Amino acid sequence: MFDLLERALERTRDLKASYVELRGEDGFIEYLQMDDGRISALTQRIERGCAIRVLADGAWGFVTTGDLENLDGAIEDAYSIAKAAAPTRKEPIELAEINAVRDKVKSSAKEDPRNVSVEEKVDYLQDTMNVIRDYDERITAVTLKMRNASGEKFLLTSEGTRIQSPVNLVWIYPWVTGKDGTRLSAARYEEASTHQGWEFMKETATPEFIGEQVAKRVKLQLDGVPAKGGSFPCVMGPRVIGVLAHEALGHLAEADLTVNTPFNGRIGEVVAAEDVNMIDDGTYPGGLGTTKYDDEGTPTSRVEIIKDSVLTELMTNREYAAKIGQRPTGNARAESYLYPPIIRMRNTMFEKGDYVYDEIFEDIDFGYYCADFRGGQAQMNASFQVGVQEAYEIVNGEVGRPVMDLSISGIATDALFKIDAIAKEDFPFELGRCGKGQTAYVSSGGPTIRFSKGGITFGGKE
Amino acid sequence: MIDEKELLDLCDHAVTLGVEKGADQIEAIAQFKSELETEVEQGEVSSVNRIMGNEIAIRVFVEKRMGSAFTNIATKDSVSEAVSLALQAAKAANPDDDFVSLSKPSEYPSIPGLWNDSIITTDPGQVVNEVVEIVKRGASHKDLVPAMASSGANAYLVAYANNNGVRHAEKTSIGYGFLAAIAKTESGVTPMVFAVDIGRGLDIRKEAIVHEVAEILDMCKKEVMGKSGRHTVVFHPRALLQLLQYTLVPSIKGENVARGKSKIGDKIGEQIASEKITLYDDGTHPKGIASSIADDEGVARQKTTVIDRGVLRSFLWDTYWGNRMGVSSTGNASRNMREGLIEIKSTNIVIEPGTRSIENIISDIDYGYYIQNVQGAHSSNPESGDFSIVGNPAILIEDGKKVGQVHGLMVSGNAFDLLKQVGEIAKEPHYLQGIIAPEIVFSDTSIIAKE
């Protein structure tokens, strides 16, 4: 495919465009779903296509096509629709400079899921289903979703960049329903790797591990007591603090969104309590959001969003780096050739503090410990909401009874000042997908963190 | 550009070939889509995007074993290859003894106005002009800062065939304009507020979009404190749809009923909501954006009464789950073309209006909240119906007047309880994507205000 794209790019030389970018993709993608033992979807496909982005007279034209025989026509089209937008702009779009790169990134996956038989994958799903079913007799329905991908993507730009990178994905997502009398409840879990192949499912996300993770959460839901409504001192475990880093703060620090948020114009200002550090790191080894380059060819990097409680840096692509006078951080990502690259997070986390884990709970007479979440959403005015599917009461400094479904909310810019203890522990990452018009695989995490009363509101029912 | 008759030829080819090669049942669905959309960032058009392509999905059953395949290349050779892949996948699958049959022929409704030629004849420059005009009019309002905007002209051609003799082709078009904006407040910014006008052609009501955004932002500029407790809450249909999509709607999907995942699965004929609520799923509504002649299994769309004056009357079905439970499909099958999954989906949720205007209703509320939009509806528990969401923007109503926006207002409860707490339904429906409904007033709703 490289040659095909190279020849097409060659023919754009006479186009009066300031920048032409071709992103080709050639890969295998499969999706399997099992509902209560029945295979309800099993589709394997080979996907080939190309995304074309042309910057002409200061505006973008973007065309996506699966018709690789007619790339010239698609490039012409991208050029002409960019020209249609250009006269309406007051200032032309400019791109921050990056070095043109020629590189071929090798896949680190050992066992390509393409070469694993369908029978083995169906067996994996059936085994996971059995583990879940056997965990608790109150489990009544199980849906398992699996997505695997392997292939190559190609980036060629008129500036001379030529990058070939692997596309790897193994992903498993169970959704489990439990019933106790008339009480119905549900929980979900998610594991994925973008660096390992099928070996990840055999060694890490095994049916036993996945099954137990999700089934225990359903059991806790069925056994849980209702949460109170209001604001309480609370402790967020790594999976929930990670999603707060992502939803509550990360989105405000995506440069294309920042201008419409309370972070606008606040670089260099204190935005959080003492000792709060938060980063997005595209280079974190093995991270779900880690790649060597972004989808514009910029090397990924560690972005220190909040350093020593000061808002320090935003996540950018080339366009916004030029616009705000910051470096391109390598955060331009596209879900596939069907979408243009936009600013996305990668591996977002709070950094470790200096509290011993047990000390964090000690001073709380009554509060909540939130251990796992289900979904979250941010708004531009820094309002965030996170659904919590695993939580416990904290009574007199001790973690107590499990709590039924609840959600927490707050205003991120206020809540950051209510952080009063950060553990000095290593932490696991929560792996998931972020939606911003297109899906990106991301991870997030952080050490256990305590918020004083007034930081987080609990949407309980009592 | 391929036309719908050529797409149907490809489907016929797949079906004939599949039967020849040993499929007991085979269906093919072929789509062509052309989406032209503009993107505005920070008040200026940043990009014009064209997404165009074909999608062809095949599903076969051999001795009750299912296999499926996908290709994005609309040629007979490629479709033949996909049929072979689907047959191969079926060999690896376990037999599904509950499978009865693919869809059977049905009588299709006639729905006027699903297609507007202007969508494909319009020059990209004109689509750009639409959004430029929306932004220009928006920026002329004091304090309104256009954050994002878009306009689009989309065409969808689809064909379906199976070996039970179902053959169908149709085309639909979508034209839309969108504006999202913020305003500065004393302490920061308002939530991002948006409005959309969506129809079949490019006759976008630009002034209506701008007016709606400006009106909501005006309510949000003043920040006020809320009070926890049980209060009257008015839901705008755009907020209500989000809540229903993750609570009531999963419970009326036939698959969830059949699998014991619906809290109201055994409540047909029972009062599950206030008698003020009459709710349909109407895939044939001429003003419904989700309307079409047939669903993704070639089954005729229909109007299904789900709740009649509070009494649960029907669930929504596709062919598989309908057959399995001994009822007919309600034309609610939706197919993820690339992944091969067929799910039951609502089309246009229609709620019958009441008699008084929303202004009159609000003027009678002593203390309550007007929820324009919500955050976190997707984290609700679809099985139990429990929800705990943030109203944003949430407008405080005092003495019949909208007095300002409340930050971080949480609304929590159970969707099935909430449906019984309907105080009143306003008279004018809003025609939104996925719902056609007026504002609904719920009494005695649990509110947790940020302290």
C-alpha cells in the first residue's frame, strides 16, 4: 500500500495546497459477541482505506475513501472542499513545525489474533461465560463482547514524513446481570491491549480473571446498601481517580476544548491543592494509549498538565500548537481512516503522593470509598459526573458495607482544591474507550486520593 | 455514485450465490452513504469533511449455524468473496436451536418526504455558507461565544434481500445545522449549550437554532444556589431522551425481556406509568429523523404503542427475538454493518402532548428545576432503572420564574418510579433526533444540590 500512496502523493505536487497528508490502513478486524452462550455476532473483515487531508488557503479538506483505485479523485475532492471553506476564514490555519520522519515501527505482538482460530476465540468466550455463571447463582444474563485487530497503518505527508506503524488490538468486555428477588442489577468490566496480541488473552485477561472481576462487582451490587445523597469526605481508588483525571480534568486540557473552559488563559496559575501532579503520557511503556508517533507524525510525549499544582501545559496537535504557541505534544489521534485526527488523551494519571495507604482512611468518621466506575461525562464548565459501580461506606476510618449503584459529581476546578491526601503507592491503570465523536483506546489511573467534604457530591437516594 | 437499484442487484447476487453454495438462509444488506459536513472551531470553519463509501453485510445460516461477513467494495466479485467468508464462519459457529427464520415479506408503509434531492445536488460551498451564517448570527448576540458549529448534507441509499423473498430498496437524506456556544459568567463560563435543526433537506432554520442557544444561555448567565430535597423537575425532551435511552428503552427491547434483563418484562397490561403518559415507537413518523420504510432486516417500519395512558402495551422486537418469543417483529432491527451485530433499537420515541404551554406550566411552579440537558445518563443502571445524573444546564424556577443556573445539581431516582410521578406534559412537541415530545414535569423528584 505504501507504494500506491507514495505514487498518489507524488501526483499532488502541482496542487496548490500547503500540506497534503495520506493515512492508509490495511488490516484485519473481527468482532464476536456471545449472549448467554449464543454467538450473536461473528464477523471477520479485511479493511483497506485511506484518509486524505489537504490544507489549502488556510482551511482543511478531509475525504475518506475505500476506493484506493481512485485516490487522485479523492485528493482533488479534498482540495476543492478545503478551497470552499477557505474564503470564510479570517486567519489561515497554520501548523507547528515538526521534523519529517521516516520510520517503520515494529509490532510487539507475539501472537497475531488473525492467526488464532475462531474456535479458540469461541472457547475463550464460553470459558469466561462459565466462570461468571459459576460465581454466583443470582447471575441471570451474560453478554461478552470481543474485538481484535491487526494490521498496518501508513502516514505519508507532503513534508516528507513516511511512517509505517502496526495496528494491534485485543479487547474483551463483559456485561453481567444479576437478580435477587425483584432486585435487578448489572456490572461491566473491560480489558484490552494495543501492544500485545492473543497472548494477552491467554496470560493476562484470562477467562478466570475477567470472569471474576465482573462477577464480583455484580455480587457487590446485589448485596449493597443505598448511598446517601450529599457531600461527604471520600476516597477514590485508582480506577475512579483515573477516570476523574480523564473526564474532569483531561478534557479541559485538550487544547481544542480549553478555550471554552475555565482553564482558558490560566497556564502558570495554581489550579489545584498542594502536591497535585497530573500528566498525560503517550510514551508510557505498554500503555493502552501509547504509540511512538501520533497520527500527524509527531513523536508522542509526556505532557505535564498540572505540575506542583500549577496548570503547566495543554495537549495539542500541530494546528493548536501553532495557535497557542506551545509545542506539538503528539496527541493527534484518529480512530481509523474513516475519521480525521483530533486532540485526544492517551494515558492520563495523577502522580504519586506521600501518604501511607491506611492513613488516608483514618480521619474519616463517615464517607465513601469509590473503587470502580461505569461511565463518566464532562462538560465545558468543568462539571463532571462519574457513575460508580463499586463503592463502600467508610465508617470510623474503616471500609465497610458495599454500596449500590450511585454516581458522583463535582466542579473539577473546585474539587482539585479539596484533595487533601495522595497515597505513595504504585497503581494499576483503568483501560477503556473515550468518545469524542470517534473512539480512542485510553488508559487512566492514579494513586488512592482523598477529597475533603465539599469536593464531591454523591447522588444517592436517601 | 451507485444507485439503490444497483445495491439491490448486489444483494440479489449474494442471495442467489449463497443458496447455490449451501446456505439454508441468507440475507444481504448494502448501503451507500455520502456525508458532507463542515466543522467550525472557535467561530471559524476549520474543515470540510466528506465521508463516502459502500458497506455490504452478509449473514448466512447453515443448519442453524450463523456466519456473517462484511465488505466495503461494491462489486460482484467482492460480494461473492464475502458470501464465502460468511459460509466459512458459519462452519465454526455452534448451532443455535432457537433460530427459526430470517424475515418474511411484509407490506411497506408509504412515508412522504424521506428524500430531498438538494442533498446531493448542493455545492459544498453552499453547505459551508449555511454554517457561516449560523455562526455569524450567533456571534451577533451579546455575550454569546460560538464554540463549535456544523452543517451537513448526508445521503443514505440502502437495499436488502433474503431468500424468503424479501426485497427492498430505499433512500433517505439528512440536512442539518448545529451550534454550540458558551457565555461568560461571574465565576467562569456557562455549560456548553447547543441546538440542532435537522430535516431531510438543506432548508436549515438558522435563526431558530441561534434563538434557542441564546435563550438557554441567557438563563445560564446568572448563577444561583440550589436546595437538596424533593422538588418539581421539568425535563426538556433532549434531557429526557438521554435518561430514557439508558433506562426505559433497554427495558422495552424484546431481547432484554426474553433474557430476564427487563424490570418490566412481565408487566404487559399493567399500569407502569402515570396515565398521562402515552408513548409510541414510531418508525413511520413523517417528521421523525429515524423514520424509514423498512428496518435493517427488510421488515416494514411501524408505529408501536408501548405505553397507553400509563399501561404497558408492547415491547420492541426484531425477527430473531420475535420468532423466539412467538410474536411479530415490530420493525426495530438495527445492524452494525461492520461488526455484524443486529440489535433492537428504538426509532422515534413519540410522547403524546398535554394541553398547556410550557410557559404557563412554569409560571405555576413555586419552586423547581428546569433540566435542559444531563450529564452521565449512560452510567444509569439499565437493568434496575436507577439513575443519578447531573442536570447541566439546570435552571432554578422560583415563583413561576426562571431565575438562574445551578451548578452541579444532581437528580437521582429510579426511572420507573419517575414515570409514575408525571405532573403534567406540555403542549408543543420538540422534533429532535430520536424523540418527538414536549417538556414533561415530574413531581417529588430527589435533588442533591452542591453545598
